[in-house]
Amino acid sequence: MLFASILVTSRTCLGVAVCSLALAFGAAELTAQEAAPDQPRSLSDPLTEQEKATPVDAYVSPEDIVRAAFEPPPEARPLSKRNVWIDRDKQRVYVDGYIAMREGPLEMFACPMGTKEHESIVGSLARSSEVHAALLAIGARPGTPVRYIPNFVPATGQRVRVWVCYRDKQGKFHASDARRWVRKAGTDQQMEIDWVFAGSGFWKDPQDGSEFYQADSGDMICVSNFSTAMMDVPIASSAQANELMYIPYTDRIPERGMPVRLVLVPIPIPSDTPAGERANANKVDPNKPPSEAILPARAKKRSNDGGEASN
């Protein structure tokens, strides 16, 4: 009922629909997942002997690699079977994904897997609607997506700091402000502005009346303005192919296929924080990088025949 009370108080249409999503997943505990090597695998890694012996039709998807890379973050509650967790005390949302691209024009920083990975640095296992529900569950406040008619009005909403965490091939932990991975095209200037929780919206099918959360089609964390964005930049940033403002900061991004964990931290709004919650809100420091503890790597154990088996 915790998630229900949070979500119902949001905008009427959006709140009711996302409430159902949060209730459906909020009580579910993540099932045991397949174990993985001691170090995270990348899609570009050479095949192991075991992989060479695997039948060609036994496809290993990016999702399989990501799920096998990390344990759930400690003290966080699962909100979805697609690797989304919340930590209300630390005011964090955790979302697992992988590096989808390192070069080329950008429209997104992160998108749901199977949507817009050709123009997004990170592919997320989660849907945008699930991340929206997670942000609501920790108290983040949505605003409104960008508007163009009658005049341009940028996206609004609570600012959200995004961190990207991963382990390199040596197992070393890295935590980077996601803005460091994005730069203005034609310059070495990294993105400085924070994303805002715009909130996207729903589209209703006129044929059968069914509703769809618009950002599930790809617009999760945008660097170009979209009226369907779940999170967007609160400035004018064209989505026209020949006018895209941002590109990846390639030298700062690990190789394609690398499993990553996004950490979303709403930036407190002191003036809007109730007095009873202000002390706890002040403990949230969105400028402090997450610690290594949030990214426990999955380990192997030895099987009876001396080989390696999954946990």
C-alpha cells in the first residue's frame, strides 16, 4: 500500500496507471538469477572454451549478460523483475543496463532495451514506466514534458542526478556522473545541466481504448527534447537529426556491452520539503558518488566435477 498511496497522489491519469504498475511489482521479490564469472563479461569479449562448445542457436542476449553480472544492491527493495530497485532511506533508484553505443549523434542517454539503442549510450533492462514508478516511490516529483505550442516551454520537474556504476575487466569499481559521458557536438564541453523528471504521459488507442505509457517506446532519459520523455533536459535541445546537440564523450565510456548500474538520485527541494522530513532530506547528497557496496559482483562456485557452476 506504500506505493499505492504515493502514486495515487500524482497526476490523475498518470498516477492511477503507474500505481497499478508499482503495486504489481512492489511486493515481488527478485528470484535467484543465474550466476556469472568473477568479473563482468562484455559483448566484445573473446569466447571462452565453454562458449565455443555451446550450440550456435543458444543465443546469449545483452539481458542475460547484465543479469549475470551483479547481485542486487544491498538494502534496496525490488520494484520490478527487470532489475529495478529502490532505497527510500538513501533516496535512490537502481536500474541495470549495458553500454549500447559510444559514438554517433545522441537523442537519449538511456532507453529501454529493444527501442533506441542506436542513439542511446545505455540500454536499460527496465521499462521507462517502471523507472517512473520507482522515482515516485522514493518521493520524486514529476513535472511536465516539453511543449511547443503555442510557444516553446522546456520540460519541468524535480532535478535528478544520474550516476553510472560498473566494474572493469580487472574488477575495479567505477562511478561516474552520467553528464561526463555526454558532450556538446563539435566541442570538448561535457553536459553540465541536470535532467528533470518530466513524467511523460499516456496515449490512448482509439480502437480499443487501451492506454500506453509513451516513454516505454524509448524516451527514458533524453538529451534531445521529446514531448514523451520520462526524463529530459530543461533547455532547448533539438531532436532533428541534423541539429542534435549532444554526442557521447567516447573516451570516458567503457566498451560496448559492458554491464552497468544506473543510480538515480532526486536532488532535494528544500523549500518544498515538509518540516518533519527535512532532516532526512538534507542527508541526501546527490553530488556524492555511490560506493562500491552498491555493485556486488556475482561469483562462481565449484561444481562436483571440478568445473565451475552457477550459484
